[in-house]
Amino acid sequence: MQVGSLVAWEVDLNRGRLDYGVVVGIARRVCNQDDLLWVKFLNGRHANKKRVLCNIDHLILVEDIKQKRT
């Protein structure tokens, strides 16, 4: 994931409820891998905040979701 990537925070993938956002920064790197990312959410309960610190394990690239559904 890079800055500018469209991501989703998995809330309930079975029901299709996802919080979508854009990666706006990298907070920490461990062993040349992104560990924590700053994300600006466009919908959902975190949409009113400037940015949210997220663990990369909780985020899914939107491109990957489209491939799983088809």
C-alpha cells in the first residue's frame, strides 16, 4: 500500500459494510514493510476525523475486494 491507495477497513465483509478511505501517510515502517498507516476515511464512523492511525493488517485494498467478489 502506498500513499493515495484506496483502501477499506473490514467492518462486516459478509454484509458488504465497509469503511472506505485513502492512505494519506505512513506512520511507521518495520523491516522495510509498512506497519502503521494514516488513513482519511470517506464514510463510516471515522469519516469526521482528519485522519486515523490504522494497522496494515486491518486494511484491504479495494482492488482486492473486487477480485474476490467476481
